Amino acid sequence: MTPHLDPCHNQLLAALPAADFARIVDHLEPVALRLGSMLYEPGWQLHHVYFPTTTIVSLHYVTESGAMAESASVGNEGVVGISLFMGGNTTSSSAVVMAQGHAFRLAGHLLNVEFQRADFFQRLLLRYTQALITQVAQTSLCNRHHNVEQQLCRWLLMTLDRHPLQELVMTQELVSNMLGVRRESVTEAAGRLQQVGYIRYRRGHIAVLDRHGLESRVCECYGVVKKELNRLLPHTRCKPVGT
């Protein structure tokens, strides 16, 4: 089954025991998410959570002046809309699609029913939330203490971990907004990476040619976040309902 039609391409859904998965599978709605689509903005009442399979969603904050910076991103390892099961129902951040693809949407009240069972699903969502908090904290540290080239390498590697292709549809303006830096800084950093043959950038497409090269330039923040995700989240595949 192709990723966008198979809930098991989301790691959280894939980890559910058969009985838990069976209770929600008929309520999982496949949705196609286009680049730039807004899933929620600050103050919006959340009604659904999204389990990405091939899309990537950026969680970011926007200042009164219009400046923005990403605090975390969510791909097929997680879920968008943790405020629903954490009890807030609204959030001060925005969620926007930065890599178009597909996800499965689940109504918030159905998720909360499962969460209130205080069973495996609840523990799984809380462990993912801990991993997401680590990503937010590490991103904040990275943006403060590491140079733009290191930040760009971290961002590209995290995107590649969630994206099925080695070529990304990303403008430098979008990347600069996500990192919260000037576009010129991203242009310079991308130029250096292209010069040594690690990436190729043209017409809004970034192709990664040498992943190991990016890993040699990235700061420790990428490894910290990846290690925490691997530690906290199981990697088992869900089984078909009824098995």
C-alpha cells in the first residue's frame, strides 16, 4: 500500500496494538496537504489532530512585526495538535505545511476518548510529547549558539529523515523564515554547501547529493533530537485489523 493510504506509515499509528488500532482505523481520514496550507493559527480552537505520513508540518511563532521562526517540525514520526490531548485545545503557535504530502486526520473528541483510557495510546502520546519538547528546546539552543550553516544542515537532515525523496521543493525564502535568519545568510550557507558538492540548489529545489557531508558539518543538535526520538518511540509496525 502506498504511504499516503497506509496509516502504518505514521510511526505512532504503526506502534499501536491491534485492538487500539482497530478502534480508530475507520475514523482516520486521509487528507492531502498542500505546501503552505495552514492547519492552525494562534488562538484557533483545535478540532482535529493530524498524523503525517508523507507531509511535514512546521510549528512556528510569528512576531507582531511579521518575523517568524520554527520551534519544531512534525513528520511521520509524530502528530500535529498535541494541545487537544494535553487539555489546552488552543495554542500560541502556528502549524503550516512545509513539505506537501498526506496525513491522516482524526477528530479531537475521538482521540481524547482513547487518551482517557489511560492505556498504551496515552503513554505513547506522552512519550512523543516529551520528544517534541526536546526538539523545541534544542532548536532554541541551536538558533542561539550555532551558525547558519550548521542550522541549515540540521534542518535539511531532519527534513530528509521524514521525506521519501532526496530532492526538496524549498525556496531559500521559506528556509530563512523557518530558521528565523536573513535570506542572504541562507544563500551564503547554501552556496558553501553547494560548492563542496553536498547539495544542489536551483529554482526552488534543494537536492541532497552527499548526506554524509551534511552530517560532517551539522552541530550536535541534530543527533540529540534524533537520539531522543529513537529512545522514546517504538519502531514496530502495526498489523492489519483482525490479526
